[in-house]
Amino acid sequence: MLKLLGSRLATAVPSLIGVVIVTFLLTRVLPGDTAAYFAGPAATPQAIAEIRTKLGLDKPLPVQFADYVSALAKGDLGSSLSTGQPVATEIAARLPASAELTLAGLVLALLIAVPFGIMAAVRQGSWIDHACRIITTAGVSLPVFFTGLLLVYVFYFKLGWAPAPLGRLDVFFSAPETVTGFYLIDSLIARDFETFRAALAQLAVPAITLAIFALAPIARMTRASMLAVLSSEFVRTAKAAGLTDYTVIITYAFRNAMLPVVTTLGMVFSFLLGANVLVEKVFAWPGIGSYAVEALITSDYAPVQGFVLAMAILYVILNLLIDLAYGIIDPRARSEA
Amino acid sequence: MNRREFMKSASATAVATGTGVAAPAVFSPAKAQARNETLLIVSESGPNNLDIHGVGTNVPGYEASWNTYDRLITHEMTEKDGVRYYDRDKLKGELAEDMNIGDMSVTFKLKKNATFQDGSPVTAKDVKWSLDRAVSVGGFPTFQMKAGSLEKPEQFVVVDDHTVRVDFLRKDRLTIPDLAVIVPCVINSELVKKNATEKDPWGLEYTKQNTAGSGAYRVTKWTPGTEVIFERFDDWKGGPLPKIKRVIWRMVPSAGNRRALLERGDADISYDLPNKDFVELKQAGKLNITSVPYSNGVQYIGMNVKNPPFDNPKVREAVAYAIPYEKIMEAVLYGLGKPMFGAPADAVTKVAWPQPTKFKTDLAKAKQLMAEAGYAGGIDTTLSFDLGFAGVNEPICVLLQENLAQIGIKTTINKIPGANWRTELNKKVLPLYTNVFSGWLDYPEYFFFWCYHGSNSVFNTMSYQSAAMDTFIDGARAAAASGDKAAYDTDVKGMVDLAFADVPRIPLYQPFVNVAMQKNITGYEYWFHRRLDYRAFQKG
């Protein structure tokens, strides 16, 4: 297990180095002049030049890169110009917001999609199978910002069930003391149930929006891999041996069908972090996606680099976790590694 | 009670508690009270720096500075078309209790009891340090100070603990008003110096995150890109104590949601919605909508007069006659703009700016002008706009493109991202574009100096050079400084007439500042900087 962990991490290093170089170059190639943008509407060429010097953008590219890497080695990701904060603190503050939302959406999607996929596979061709098909098709075809706005319109504006789409907490609540950065968990640790309820209420609609989007691939994959497993010989044997439906489907078939589902899950998770950008915009969610997009629009290099780097590290960790999960689910995967 | 009845009553209670859960978040009277003294503002973007002296402070940052710092002087309020509007010509003390204008200097006596938010007294030393900082840090603050001939630290002299003198470099009518804009704010120098470093002698890093002023509000929490929370400073001496104790400013990127928040009554104020939304909200009548034209601001079509084909005045005039003015007012602005075209043929030029041109849409005349200019065969060019304001710019350009095609000018629309727009303008090569300019100081010669003068500032986006124009502008500035009204009037009329005859840029309209408020909110004030002043707001 440790060997697997070590070799996995070792292969990640070159990709991270690549990410550092590519993001640095890409941000420099982007059209737009950071100094001119931040010099403000009333800037003289001289004022722009002053700002350029202050930001170190007048130095040659290799020097800028060396500065960036040496700062990076000290854990300094630079400062964002559009929010005025160090990128590392911003990412640390915003990542939990995105992660909480994404995980909530994913868990919700799992809770619905997996049973749905199993049912659809077990009762192939029944109404539940057709319902599965319709819902998953709708889920992937509706863009998240549309479902988001639609849900806000219906549940907040028309019905008044959902709270105002104003981010993670209603304005009259203060955030619980930070332990994990996840409001739901932190408020429980602080035993502040009113805040927990408020945070949950804010989370509900954006999480549903993400879940609708994530439902489709998970349900489809569950159904397909269940179908394959259900038609295999050991299932037929189990049935012939007179085991109950539950034991056959859940204990035997589902465990074997889980591998591709877990793989899809990893993909969906990374996918959702991307889809988050739009959901965060719609719900004024202070997450990492909206942060990166803002930075990109204003040619604010440091946050874009920091964001891509953080995402790359996240993906590496995610892939590692999935690999480890394979081993737990299926011992054969362990020996292959 | 038998079993059946018990079940009935139990389910009734269940229903009652069920609805109780759906009650709004305001539970206790204390919270309701807090809500009444709290103002919730929603807008698209927030500040990137709480200090206007910072590197690259954005426009929302100006609002934070305005409300958390005091200046020596500020403007009185008057009323214009039913809206409280700053009085350009009447100044009053904010930190100063007395202002004495001499021939080549002005002396301010500070209010003796004024303190900073940390309790330390406001002294002449702080004022000097702050003004020195404004003229020294470079970038926008220094540039703005220069606009009022405030350029060197030597100009600011401490007379005694509570007296400061500002010496004039030259006679300039804009010097005193320039002391009332956002930039010359008074900063707690001791506090900031304590937090300054060798690399950062003016403590810009500290004031970026912290407010160190004597203003009516202080920032108690700032989560960049998410929210800013202001609390009232109860010892404020700059004016009457504001009614609102707490201001929560939340960033809501989606315009649709900002509108929903207003309509549901959850947000109190929002000010950057699409024009269409403002018009619909106005018609619905559930909210108070205030629309005020930008002072000294004009949206225009600009042309590069250095290069063909727009170096030919006849072509420029043809464009001016080809613009679908009325359509732009209707379909793009929904009427939320003040037309700057179509003045009657016999209208007399006024000593004012902005004022309308005599152009109106006349395609036949435009075609004829094109033929006279020798371009009957047509022209191929690009029409550029800033994507950052695509909501207005894009439809303007599409409408213009349609009309220009009819007089033989074929245009390709060039969308330039916001981050890139100023770089492109600075190069001064865009042949044809739409843009907006507005100046804080509301004086015609100020506008013309930046936009038309041969010194070719960034805002002379057309690269327009005219000796006659320079004479008018310099003359008007000199006349304003010496108080020669007759000469001033002649020069201002002269520059307006020349600008309309040469048409390097074609004014379209004066944009409106639109603010939507709940019915129970009063006290909105229009300021030259167009951001909100929290100090006069009231709720209920």
C-alpha cells in the first residue's frame, strides 16, 4: 500500500512542475495589460509605467518566472490585484466553500443516482428505466446556470421557500468559528444549531442544482455496469443457489459493479468543480471558481496561477484516493498495482 | 379524549410547527431592530482595496474610502429635479471648521474635537502627512491631485497643531474643489506609520486592509469579493450622526438575482442593474428608482483623426449624421439617458457642458457628405467597444453598424475584453469606437482639457490636435483662475462650437446613474463620484 502511495506521488511531481510552467506562460500570453487595467480610468502612460514597475511586470520573463518559483517554494502564491489579498489565504478561505458545495451536490446526486441506476438495471425496460433515461438526459442537457436561475426563480422568488441567494449564510448570521471551513460541520462543532440550519438552507438550492447536473453520469454508469454484472455467471449461480434478491443484487452484483462507478465519481467530482463556477456566480457563493474567473477577466495573474495549481494538486489527491479505493473495493486491483 | 380525537389534534400541532419552520429568519425583536438600523446593499462587484491611495484601487474601493475617511472640506447638498444633489459651488468644512482663501494660499482650521476612529485626535500633522502621501504615491491619486495643481509636498504647511496651509503653485480654479474629492482624505498618520515598512513607507499594505480614518463609518469586516461590513463611528465630528448603524454590502454577481432580492424586499439598495430592469422596476412601482445623469459625463462615438478615412472632417460629419440616435435611446437605454443630439438648428451655444449637438439621423445627407469626401466607393473599417460594458456598448455598435452600412461604411465589430480596453485606447490606433468619459470635477474646461487638448492625454482618444482648440482651453482655464467671466464664456462657447464643427468625437447621450431602493429608504444623495454616501440614508 505504501509503495503504491509512493509511486503514485512520484509520478505526480513532473505533472505539477509542468502545470507551474504552463500556467505561468499562459497567463503571460493572455491579451490584456494588467498595469493598464489597474491604473484606473484616469491613468497617464506614466502612471501605468509606475504600476508596472511596482508589480514587477517590467522585468524580463525569465526573471519574473524565477521570482515566481522562488516565492512558490516559500509557499507564497503572490497577491491578487482584484481582491487585494494574498492568493494563498484566499484559496484557503474559498476552497472549503467550493468543496462543501460540491460534496453536498455529489452526495445528493449519489443518494438519488445509485439506487435509481440499480433499479433501472434490475427492472430493465420498465417505467423506472425510462424515467431514469429521461431524467439523466434532462440533467445533462440543462446548463447549470439555467437550472440554478430557474430554481432561484421558483423556490426563492415565487414560493419563498428558499432563502435569498446571498452566499453561504444569511446576512444576519455570522460564520461559525473556522475548524474545517465547512459551515455545516463547524456549526455543529460549535453546537450552534441555528447557524447550522441557516447554512443548510443556503446550501440546499445550489447543491440541488449541482446534483441535477451530476445525476446523469452516475446513474448511467451504475445502470450500465450493473447490467453487465447482472448477466454474468456468478450472479446466475447465486440466484440458482436461492439467495435472496437483496443479497444477490447488493452484496454480489453491486460490489462488483462499483469499480466503474467510483471512477466516474472521480471524474464527476472534478467536473463539478468546473461547473461550480457558474453555480457560484448565480448564488453569490464565495468559492474558488468565481474567484478564478474574476481574476481571469481582469488579467490578474497570481490568482489564476494559484487556482490552476490548487486544482492540479486536488486532482492528484483525488486520483490517488480513487486508486486506493479500488484496492479496497476489489482486491484484484491491489495486486495489479 | 379518545384515540381518534387525539390523532386529529396531534396532526394539527404538527402542521402548526411545520409552518413555524418556514417563518423568516427574523425571530426576535432585537433582530428586527438590528435589521431596521442595517442597510443591505447588493452590487455586482466590491472593492479590491479600502484605500484610494492604493495601487490599482478599483471604483467600488472609492465608495469604501468615501465613507470611512473625512476630507478637509466637502460639498453642500442642494436639490436638483427632486434628487438631493451635491452643490458644485458651495463647500463646507468636514474636518475643517474654517477655510480662509488668500491670494496664493488657503488656510484651514481643524475642528478641535475631531478624533480618528482609534480615539487619537486629528492634527495638522496628520493632514500634511495625508496630502503628502496623495501627491507622492504615484498612480491615480497623484494624477488626480495634479488636476488641481496640487503637486508637491512643500505646498502643504503645518502652521500649528490645528492649522494647515495649502500654498498654490499657480492660480487654478480647480485647486479648492480638488481638495473635496475622494483622494485628499485625512489618514491617521501615527497608526499607519506604525504599520509601515521600509519597503512600503506610506503603509499602503496596512490601509489596503484596514481603515484608519476619522470618517462616519469604519470597516469591521471585509471578505474580498463577498462582502464588506461597515459600522458607524459614533464619535464622528464631520457632520450630523448618521441614522444607519450598520451597512452590509454584499456582492451578488447575477443581475437577475439582484433584482429578485430587491423585489422580494430582502435587499435595500442596488445600483448596477441593466437598464431594462430599471425601467420595469420603475413601472412596477414597488421600489423607489432614482435616475440622475452623470455629471460631466458623455457616451460618445470616437474616431481616430490621425489616419484615413477619419482624418477627413466630411467623413466624420457623415458618421455623425448616420448614427441612429433615437433608436439607441429607445432600444439600448430604454430612455434612461439624456440625449446629447438633435438641438434645434437655431439653438444658441451655452456656457455649459455637456450640451447637445445639432446632429440628427439623416442618411441622405450622410451619403452626400461621403460623396463629397471622395468616399462614394465606400470604406472598410472596424468598430470597437469595451466588453466590460457590453450591455450598452454592444447594441449601440450593432445599431451603428447597420446604419453605417447604408452610407457605404462597412464595419467589422471588434469586441475588446475589459482588461485590454485601456491598453488599446492608449495605443490610439482604434479607427472607430464607442466609449464613455466623465470627470469628477464638473467644469467644461476640465473635460475639454482631458479630451480635446493637444497635450494628448489618455482621454484624447482621437489624437485630436488643433491649435485653435488649445487656445480656447488654455484661455478658459486662465480666465477661470483670474475670474474673468466674459473671457471665460467666450472661450467655453468657442471650444464647444469647434468640437461640434470638427467632430473628432460625436456625443451620444449623458448616461444615468440608476439606483433602486426599497420604499422605506430615504436620503439618497448624488455625488460627483456617483457612488453611495451611506451617511445620509435613513430606513423606515
